[in-house]
Amino acid sequence: KEIKENKENENALAIVNNIKLSVLPVTGRITSRYGERSSLRRSTHTGLDIACTTGTDIKVVSNGTVTFSGKKGSYGNLIIVDHGNGVETWYGHCSKLYANVGDTVTAGDVIAAVGSTGNSTGPHLHFEIRINGECVNPQNYVY
């Protein structure tokens, strides 16, 4: 059984809490990393910012169900996907949202388009991974 499981996971980019991440959401240049930001007011950046051209397809990284699709504060247009086992991925600052709440999505499906909505200085994807509600560094798993 262990060999079979390894075969099933060999195409994975990473395994997060037993959830296989199979696809990068976008290809681009990382412009802001996860962690504490140095500014006048201390803040933690909860994900990765990946610069892309407005309209670039955003792909879901693993199978799941869309639990949020709409505007959410500084994230602007946001999609949240629940992958099970407490794993969620967040896709922020989108110019267009293609997936709706309740949609079942498969790794690689295009769910949105890159934009610059919300608290944003230019077109990029803000990508988060959360485990049981807690943000984790996406670079521990992808990029």
C-alpha cells in the first residue's frame, strides 16, 4: 500500500496535510514573500504575491470545493477553495472570478484571472495556504 500511495503522489508538487498540490496557480515573479513586513506599522504578509499580466489565468492547485467567491476587504476579488483535511487555498486581487460558491473544482481548472483589486499596487496573484484556519508559508510547499 505504501508503494501505491507513493506512486499516486509522485506527480504532486507538494503534500499539505495529506492533500496533494498538483499545479502552480500562476507562473510569474514573486514580488512579496510570506512573513513580517517592515513598515511603520508592523504587519504580517499572509501569502505570496506573484506578479503577472492582468487577465492571466489562475488555476486551482488541488481538487476541492469553492467556499467563497466575491469581494473581501484588502483581498479585493477573492476565491477560497476548501481541499479537505483543514486545507484551504486563497486567491486574491483577481480581475475576474469564474468559479462560484459550491462549485467542485479539479486541480488545474481556471477559477479566476489575475488583477489588481483591493489593496494592491499592480497586477498580481496573492496566494495563501491555510491549515485549520492558520496561514502557512506557501513556499514551504510550492515555488
